[in-house]
Amino acid sequence: MVETLDRKLLAKLLENSRTPIYKMAEELGVTRQTLSKKLKKLEKEYSLKYTVLPDLKKLGLNLKAYVLLSITSSDEARRKVETKIRKMKEIAQAHYIYGRFDMLLEVLVKDRDELSKLIDVLHETEGVQETETYIVREEVKYKPMDPLLKAMKDRKK
């Protein structure tokens, strides 16, 4: 179970991992040394990774799409598809799902031409039977840390 200070520290890191240790320590009512030790413990225990969330459009990734895949039902076909997908840098996420399709891909590309090329490569991949693509028209919310922050708050109760 996550201790109260651990939970508060994780929440602070999720909100802004660039906050200086001295400032977080002050806000949490502990010494810098205590906070530093806790942070090292949490980094090990939870395999914490620090990252940035840039504006994708400013980096030229103007199109986000979700691609559903239907895959041949054999372990070998699935392994081949997984191997191919892991190498495709335009694919940000890939998940096996329940339902009519087997896999959901989140794709980030610069334009429709790049998306079309990616879909062609998927169709050429052994084991891929069918795809269905949904292009994101407008992003309403992108807060990947919200569920983690909610989970941290819910555990307090």
C-alpha cells in the first residue's frame, strides 16, 4: 500500500515533475533530504520515468488516427503482427481488445498521405486480415495523467 507521503509526492510529480525538490519538500512539509530519499525509493519501486508532453502539431504530427486490426487467429500471425507494429514509429500505442477487432492502434502522422502509406504497410503484413480507421477530427481532452491522479486520490479514502 502506498504511504501518504509517497502518494502526495507521486501526485506532485504527475502534476509537474520539474518542480524543484526544495519546493516540493516545502509544500509537503518535509525536509529536502527526506523527500530526496522518498523520491529515490519511489523511482525504484514504481520504475518512474520522467518525460515531456510536447504539442504534437508544433512537431509536425498534424493527424491522429485510431486503427482497428483484425488478425488471423494463430499465435505465429500475432507474433508477426506484433513484431511489425513494434518497429513502426508512427504507432504510439497498440492494444489487444475485445470485440469484432483484435487490436487498436493509436497513430500519429503528419498527414493523410503518411497515414495511407502506413495503412498499406499494415495490409501487406502477414496476419492482418482487415483494418478500420478513424481519423480524429478534434481533440477534446488529452490528460493522460488524470486517471493516475484520480487513483491516487481514491486510495486515500
